[in-house]
Amino acid sequence: VPITITTNQKQRDDPAFWQSISAILKARLWVPVSKKYHELTDHDWLATPEMP
């Protein structure tokens, strides 16, 4: 299922960003994307782990 991610101007102008995105798509890796804003998240889990 295709998704659309929100990018800022700096990301849109950054060739390294697009090279990274292209490599991720080609490798078919799972990428953490926020459910609400469809932005790349800075962590790989949607839930906070419980601390003992």
C-alpha cells in the first residue's frame, strides 16, 4: 500500500535525503511513519516500553 510522507523544504532540496529514501524503498525496509501526520518518526516504535 503506497503512503505519502510529509517533507519539509530542507528535505525536498536535499539529494542525500532522496538517495536514502530511494535506497529504503529499493531494499523494501520497514520505515517508522507517524499515524497522525504521516511523517518519518525519529524512533522505531509507536508505543513506549513499560518500565519495571
